[in-house]
Amino acid sequence: MPGRLAFDEAMQFPRSRLLVPDPELREGQVEMVEIKTRRGLIRRPWGLEGGFAVVYKFRTRSGQARALRCFHVDMKPDTEERYRRIAAYFAAQTALQAVTVPFTYYREGIVVKEQGRGEVCPLIAMEWVEGRTLCEAVHLYCNQGNRVALRELSQRWQELVLAMRASRMAHGDLAGSNILVRDDGRLVLVDYDGVYIPPLAGYPPVLAGQEDYQHPQMRQRPYNEETDAFSALVITTALKALASDPTLWQRYARLDAQGNPSESLLFTAEDFADPQHSRLFQELLRAREPLVRKLTEELQAACLQPVQQVCFPFALLDPNYGYKQALKGLQEAIANDDDEAIIRAWQPLLEKYGPAQSALPRVELARRRLAALRSWRATIASSASLAAILASYDSVLDGTRALTESERCLLSEGRRLLEALTRRDDETALEAAAALSQYYGLKLLSAQEQAQLQEARERQRLRQSWREARRSGEIEAVALAYLQAQRAGLLPSEEEERLGKLAARFWELVTDPAADDEALLEAYEAIALSPLAAELHISAEQRQRAELAERRLAALARLRMALGSRRLRAVAEADDPLLETCTALAPEEKERLELARRFYAAVEANDDASLVMLGEQLEQEAATSTGLRLSPEEWTRLELARKRWRAYSRFLSALHSRQPRLIAAAAHPLLAEMQLSANERTLLELAQEFVAAYEDDRRLVAFYERLLSSPHSAFFQFSPEEQQRLHLLWKQEQQWRTFEQVLATAPQEPAEEGPRRILAAYNALPEALLERLSAEHRCLLEQARQALELLHLLRQEASPEQLAAIYTPELLETFPSLLNSVQRQRLERVLLLQELQRAWRACDYRRMLLIARAIPQPQELERYGLQLRVAARRLAEMLQPPGVLLALRPAIDGNHLIISWRWTTDPLLRHVLICWHTQALPPLPQPLYPGQLEQIGHYRIVSHPEPAGQGTASLNLTVGSCTLLHVVVCALLPEDWGQGTSGRFVEQDGRLSDWQAADRPWWLGRALCASLVLGTEVALS
Amino acid sequence: MFAEISILEYWKSEHDLNTLEDACALDAGRGLFAVADGAGTTLFARQWAMTLVELFVSCPLLSADPFELDWWLGQARARYTEGLPAPERLPPAVRQKWQREGSQATLAALRVVESEPEYALVKLLAIGDSCLLWRRAGSEVVESFPLRSPAEFDRPPLCLPSQAALFRRSFHRLQEQWLRLGPNDCVMLATDALARWILAGGDGSLTPNQCFELVARQMPSSWQTFVEEGRALRGLADDDCTAVVLTCRRTLSERAILLGTTQSYQATLLQERRRAFEEARRAGDRRRMAVLYGDGTAFQEQDLVILPGEIELARCVAEALDELLWQLRPLLNRADAAEQAALLWQSYAPLLAAEPCSASLRRTLAALGVPGVAVEINDSEEAQPGERPVRGERTE
């Protein structure tokens, strides 16, 4: 359940949270209490928290005060039921109306939110009682020394106790805080969680109660009208004592720090736990007023008694209380017309109590009735016959309420049963017996009565069974019920007789698998044609059975017609699976049908063996006068089967010889049409292949391989000559495969290992296999020889010309691991130099320079230095950066020369020289040495960082103040071969870079010259 | 580093500002920001939550060390009780509940330790389900601390209690994390309903980043409408919704203000703490010494001489005393309280028997009838009537 603060919160929003239908409440407001803090006022709902609930003072829309009670602990599931009964009881009991307040329980009373989740909780709305609690009132009167008020309070309390007893109610939690004293002095009980009222008898107890008012064994306290015995005695004693001596309050009351009384009333739990040593008990036992002493003695004794035995001493409050209570009990018993209660309530003390004498005749009647009842019950207990029991009943018992329900039943239903058995009214007899057996079983009936009842029951069962069967219309149910009713002699009407017979006949046949189809159809049709057909329901299964019989009869008729024609095919065509279960089929009919069936099954399966076997039987059949005859086509088919069978027999004989040549010779063309087994067909094919391939070596080897890999490798028996030939060919094949394997794997082996292995494998081949060498084989052999020669030359440091003569690119493709890295590099250099020479001869200067750049060692190129310089000069004259744009623009910090051009992918066009001067520039020297740049004027060399990158280059050069500027732009081709150069970004302005030695010249490309006027642009090409 | 700061507060439906149980406070000039959520199941929750955040921005807690937290909560309790009426002036039902349970609140706090043009280094401290959430500039990932996923909000949150007797150093552990914030990074201090909503992606139809962005964009003037729509349409829980949103900026602007820093306690506070420590040392009250010493940071810059092992012993005594009291409290109402308490005392007697800080405990044990508990005469004489140990409560 939600906590107190959650209820506090909900109470502040009655419009949205209260679910009660009363608008007076929903539009009201809870009373608040204000707490002053340094941060300001905090307003909280005013509420009294008890053990189970918190009570809020609530002001309705019209300003009336109401108490709203919310449970903050989980209540039992029957709480709502309890409160409903309590409210009704309070309203009905006049004595209680003055001491309780009416209330309404709302199961869905208020929405309480906790952790963001809403929960609907119950709520009790009741009148708000203005006044003080009993403790507060006692505290006030005692402090005032107001004995009159205290006596008045004590008197009111006694009246309240008597009113509760008169209404047989107990509060369950009598305590100073649960008894309110109205302003006019009337007492009111509040908090009804633990209330007992007679309608709650048998309910589990609610354990409420404060220990300063409760017996030490409160947990064992009974839940009945004595629940309050101890707490009421505590309060009674305390109030009587205080009325006698108000100063007791000053001596024994517990007050808090503010001087307010606690919730106890003189006594505390410690006093009850040890009354012998309680100072309060000692003092009260010496009190001047005798009633105080007696009450104290009673309370002290009660403390020491088990709580179940504690009773409130009403006699101390009223001397006639015992008489009045006894008479009240008697009057209640008489009012209830309860003879047993009357006898119990007639206590000896009433015999001399005048007001009780008028009830004496009623008591006597009760005694007579109870005597008669004892006698009748004895008969019931001893007798074994219903008739005898009924005979012993005394009519004085008519009208008494002492008879139990079972006894009343015995009287009425027993009489009804005996009459019905006499009249053979089975239905009534069974009804009466059923009612009787609820209480007594059938033990009160004699054997004869029981036998009569059993017969009635059986008859009734059969009637019922027949009725149900007719209602259902089910053939089986009707048939069985009819047969049973017939056996029991319960003859139904003539119409029912007919109906039963129809159903019984059909059911008998339909449930017999061997039943005659014609009889079954007859019974089926009898039902269908009967006027009672609508009353019988033939199930789908039964209908199928009848239809099966009909179809089977039709099939039989067709078969017989075919047999009459004597044609084998007609009989086979008249075959029907239904005939398998036909009991009307004659043995000879069945035999002929089987013959036809087998013949055509063999034809269908192309089963010559079966046909040959059937042939003789068919010939005999055709010889008889009524036997089946074969048509010419059937005869032809039979003859074919016989021929094929003979061919097959011969083939089998050859197969048994295991000689391939014999097997091949036994192959008859008819065998191709036959369904030989897979093994037979494979063996035949192998034998035929052997014979055909014998003269062809390659084919014979292929045959032999196939044979060896088949499951029949050991089947054939070859002649010694054949065997020798096969082995020789097999051995040669293995040698050839080894050779081929070497050719496939050896080229990958390093150095001369691969070529040597290839040549060795070739040398090992027998003569007979040389003719199998292909052009590819011979080429590979030649390459192996060349590879060995190349290796030899490399090791001998042979001249480049010799190496070039023997080398082909395919050689290293075939033998990729032939050369080590040194040999390979040497060979590549030789090849590059060869290529360089070829380029020189072909005047391909570009290629020359590219090859020269690819050779890292300068000494290799020494022989070609002159040719390369010539090539560089001639090529440089053709180099020119494309898309050159020049512009001279004024600016605050001096004029700016803006130059842009495009880099192409040409690996030789990687450097551009830009020179400018206000004076006309002299022609640039060719070649240009770095030292000469100083004499030219202003210049800048720009290089592309990548060997073959492209893109746009752009420069913005500050050139000082001028109106005219002479500019030369040209490509630079450095003599950078033999250095292993790679592209490097260099941007120079009057400084030498470190990427080229000072003595290596640059070859200038075609110079692009321009004279720029300030503010103009020029495109150069 | 500069920061644009938004303070967003709105309460549960039906409520108003007076019953808002969240609280937030900040001092951007010192780089201090805090939010707290008072537990609605306890009394004066808002007052406690406000006390915590206001204390943080005036006297920030510098670390999550349990003893440091114990000292800091002592400051908070002093402020809190000052602001409430004396218990005897409270209505009886309120008084009992308040004395029994006190107030509880979660806390999430941020302290700027370094503030440079390009970054700010901050320290985060948190307990319970009030969270700090942040998103880096240009990122769509929302990170959070100390809770990382919506499912973690299902568990009851750990709360800081206002009652000393309910605080356990080993249980009420603050978590801390360092964070380096760059320009345009956004960090948010949020109470549980809002933090959960962001991490869950609203009602599932949004991503955490979208939710974060929606909140970060709000201004105080739009916050009420945003929260009400969120509750009606986007699965925002009907709870108090409080957030402090900081968006870091490299430059000054109309909304951005300079983030200051706090790296140590104020000098006056340090002097007062040192004076109290030396007083406790003179009185031999090791428990109080341990709490006042805290994590020791406050004394690093001072020429206080600490003897070897002195603080370790003080902490052992404090832990033993608090643990014993914690275990003893539920035993006091049992019939066999004396036997149980005697067994308990046996375990701790070697450490506590001669400690002045355990004097009132020993008086309580002796009154219960625990044998062999030494009660010094001075203990009894010194105890004033108003200072007698109250059953079931720690006495200091």
C-alpha cells in the first residue's frame, strides 16, 4: 500500500483524486496544518495515523466536516464485505446507533500516486465527531478535580458497554483514542477495523488493539462478542477509580514532554503483565469504594486467566443482569420456535423468576416434542426398513423446528417413494430415492425395497436409453436400445417396433465385414424407402459401407460379363480392387481373374520370365470349352517373350564362363530390348569394349583402367597372352604419367634443378612412348636446354651479346625460379642496354632517356654518355609546358607576377624555369649550369613532386614596382641519369638546391618569352 | 571556456512550485552546478534537496571519498535542521515520521576544475538516479553518468539521508568521473524522469540524441509547454522535471558567460575545519577526527602534522563504531537485546573499549545489562540530561 505521504498528496487534490460519487466530497478540501520553516510555510494535510489507517479531517463543499479514512497497510480481501455488514448492522441496531457513526466504504475511493504510478485505494467516509478523546476528557476532568463529570463519564461508559452487549457487538480495539466524548458528554466509538458482530461469526479475527488496554495474551483473544471483555473491564475499572479518586491521574497518568496525555488510561501493559506487583493494582485494591475494589479484583484475576476465559463482570454493574440475560435467551428461543434452544434456555434460575413463568407451557411442549424426536431417531438408527421408520413417526413432531432438514426429507420423500413403488411409478420412485439418498444413502431400505428400486431404476434406464436413441436417430444407438428394450419386455409402440427392427437389421449387416452385399443393400434400401427414414440418421461411414456394397456388386457384374466373353484382355480390364474383398466371387472366377491380371502385369513390366511361365497355363486354359483365349497379339507377345528368354539364357551361360570374348559373342540384339540388371549390362559392355579395343593400345589401357576402377575388376578371366599385353601397356602408362608430372612441377624448382629434372625424365622414357610427345612437350624440352645454357653463360660472365642471343622472355615465364636476384638484375641491365642501343639507332631519344633513368649504376651508362647528352639536347628542344598564362598585377607591396601552367603526365617534363627582369633578358645558355643562373636576373625553378603526376601549377611572385616586365618560361631537362632520381619538389629563388650536383647541366626546353605591361595578361604557346 | 546555461524546472501535474521536490543551484562564476531530487516518500524532501544543492554551490564537495562525504553531509545536516522548526513543534504524526526516516534526496553535481579557451575539465559527482548527460559537438551519441541505460532507473535509487543514523559510508557511495569538454559540447544535469526519458528515446519513437536535442533547445519560457506535451504525447513520466543545460562555447556571446573554476575549499572553511580537527584530536575523539580529516585534501596545503598511522587508526575506530551502532539498533527492541548486544560488543570491544567516542554507546550497553562494559565515571557525569543516548539512534 502507498505510504502516508502519498495519501497526504492525494488528499490535496480531491477533484482529481477522489473517486467517490459524492460531489460534496470531491469539491471539498482537506484540513491543513502549517509548519513554519526558514524557507517559508509548509502546508500539510492534517491527519491522525493509526495502526491500519490514517484519518483526514475533510471539509465538504458546503463546509461540513467529514472524516476520511485511508488504509496504509494491506487489508484482508474481505475488508469490504466486513465493512458492508458492519454498516448494515449498525444501522439496524437501535442500541448501536447512538454509540457509533454511520459510514460508507468505497472500494475505489482515491487515486494515490507513488513513484509516478497511480493506485486506486479504498476509502471510508464518515461523520466527523467534534469532541475529545476519552483520554483527553479524563485528563481535563481529573486536572479540574471534577468528580461529577468523571462519574457522568463512567455512567455513560457503562451504558455503552451494555448497549454493545445487548447488540452482541465487540469493538476489537477499545482504547482511549477510539472512544470520543462529544461536547454534550455522549460517547461514540470510532475505528471499526476490528469490530465483531454476529454476521461476522466465523470470519478470521482482525488483530487490533493497544497493549495498554489488552490482555497479555491478546494474540489468542477470541473473535466473538467477548473480544472486548478485558479492554472494557480496563476502562470500566479506570473510570470508576478516577471518579472515586481523580488524584490517581496525577500519580499514574503518562504525559508527554508537552504535558499531553498518552493513549493509556491509568493502566499499562506492565501492570497487566505482573498485576501482583503493580503499584496501581495495590492502591486500587485498597480503594474506599467497594465497586472499585471488586472491579480491580476482577481485572487482576482476568490478567492471570487465559484470555479465552475472561468475561466482563456485568453482574457488578447490574444485580439482575443474570436473570435478564437468561430470560432474554429464552424469549429469543421461543421467538425462533426452536424447541432445543428453548430447553437449553430454560435455566434453573428462571424457575423462581416471576417474569419467566408464562413461558412454562411452551417449555413443556418442547420437552414432549424432543422425547418423540429421540424415539423416532432411535428407530431410524436401528431399523432396516423404510416402511417401519415411517410407521414409528409421532404426529406431535408436526410443526417442530427441531427436525433436521434430513429428517424432514426422510418423512416426505420416504412416503413418496413407497407409494410410487406400489404404483410402479418408476420416475417418481427414483426422484424420491435420489432425494432420500442425499442424506441417508439407501441404508434405510430393506433388501426387498432395494430390489424393487433397482428394477425401477433399470426400467427407467432402458426407457431413457430408448428415448435418447430415438432423439439421436443414430442407427447403432437405436438398434442397441431396441434390442435391450425388447429383451426387458418394455414393448414400445408398433411404429417404434418397426423403427427398431429396421435399425437393428441394418446395424447387424453394416457392422459385419463379411456380410452379403446384396442383403446389406436390401436393408439400406428398406430404411430409405420407409416412412420412418427421417427418424434414422445413417452415418457417413455407414452410408459409405452401403455404397461400397453397391459398387462391389457392379464390379462383380462387369467381371462376369468379361469372363463370358472368354477374352483375356476383357477380363483384365474388368479387374477392380473392390473384387479383392468380394465374398460372392467364385473360386474359378477368381483364378481366371488372377491369370489375366498376372499376364497383363507381366506385359506391363516387360517381364519375359513371368510370361514364359504363364504361357503353358494359358495354353491349357485355351484348350477348355469355357476357358480364356489369347488374341493373336497376345500370342505374338508370348512368342517374343520366349525368344528373348532363350537369348538371355545363352547370355547367362557365357557370363558364367567369365571369358570376355565369349560374353561379347553371346550378345544378341534382343538383349537390348530386355531389362538386364545393371551388373549384367555393365559386364556385357566391358566385354564388348575389351574385344573392340584389343588392337588399340591407348584404348585397351583406357578399358583396363575402367575395369580396375569398376566393382567387376576381378570378374573376367583373360588368357595369358591377353593378361601380359594388359600389364605391359599398364606399366608404360604409369611411366608416361610420371613424365607428365615432372613437366608440370619441375619448372617451379629453383636454378637448374627444374630443367635438369625435365631432361632426365625425358631420357628415361622408353622408345614406345616417344611417339606420344607433342609439340608442347618438345618446346618445353628445348626451353629446358636453353635455360641450362643461359645459366652457364651467366656463370661464365659471358658478353651481353651472348646473353641476349640465348635469352627469350618466355624462358623466365616457363622457369620463374631459374635465376637468383643478382642474375636476374644483371640480365635486366643487359637487356636495358640492348634496348638503349636499339633506341639510339632508331633515334628514339625519349625512350633512351627513360631507359637511362631506369638504370641506377652510372658506370653502366658511361659508354653511352655522349649519345645520352645528344638525346637530352634534342629532346629538350621539344619540351614545353602547356597552357602557360602570365599576368602582371599591381599591388600595395609591389607588383605581382602571376604565372600558371599545366603539368602533363610526361615524366620528362617535371621542372620549369621562370626568369624575369625589367630589362630585356639575354638568351639563355644551352646547356645551363646552375652557376649561370645568378647572371640571368630573377628566376624561379618549380618542380612537380610526383614522377608522372598532372595538374595545374600556379605562382604568385612579388616583382617590385615596374610597368614592364620581361619573362621567359621554359622546361628544364636535367642530366639526372645514373642517379636513381625520383621526383622531388624543389622551389628555388636564387638558391641552389641539393638535388643535383653543380656540374651537371640542365637542358633548356623551348623558351616562351613575353614582355608584360602592368595590368595585362598573356597566354604563351 | 564560455557556456550558455538554461535552467529548466517544472513540477508534477496537479502540483506547483511550492511542492516541487527537485532542486537545482549553480554558480557559473565558480563553475559549480547541482541538481537534486527529494524522495517523495519522505518528509521535507524539497528542503533537503535544496539544502544539498545550495551547499554544493557555496561549499562544494570536492571528492567522492566516503569520509569526505560524511564531513560534507554534516555541513548539510546543520544547515537543514537550522531551517526547520524544532521537532517538538512539529505535529506529532509528522514528528515521528521525520525522526524515524528524515529526508532523502539524490544528487548530481558538476564542478569545473580547469577552464581554458579550448576546453574545460570538469569533475562529476552523483548518487542515485539524478544524472549528468552529455553529447560531443558533431556527435549523435549521448553519454550519461552514473546511470547508463533506462532499465537502471527501475531500481530504487540510492539517496543521501538527512538523518545521521541512516547514513552508512560503505553503502552511500558517491560515484565520480572526469570529463573534458570542448567547444559546442553540451552537458546537462537532469533529475530521473527527464534523464530516463532521454536515454530511452522518449516513448521509443525518438533516439536519445533527438530527445537530448529537444531538451537542449528549450528555454525556461518554453519548458512548461514542452513537459506537458512530452507527458501527453511522448511518454515523459508525470514527475518533477528539472534540468540545467550547459552548452560550451569558445567565444563570448549574448547568452554565453565565462565558466569559472573551483579547485579547493575556501580558506575560512579550511581554517574552521582544521580548528575542529585539532579540537577532536585533543579530546581523543577518533571518529570525529576521521570524519573531519575526510580524504585529506583539505589539509594538504596546511602545516598540520599528522602522525604515522594516526588517520588510519581513526578511520578504523570510526568504521567499527558506526558498524556496531548499525547492527545494534535493530536489536534494541528485542527481548534478548542484552545477549545479542553482548555478542556484538565482544567483536568490537578491543577497538572501542577505551575510545572516548564510544562513551555514550557504552553507557547504552551498560544500561541494557551487557556485562563487562566499562563506563567511566566522567562519561556519566559529562552526559547532560538532554544528551542522554536515545534508543536506536547514533549519538555524537
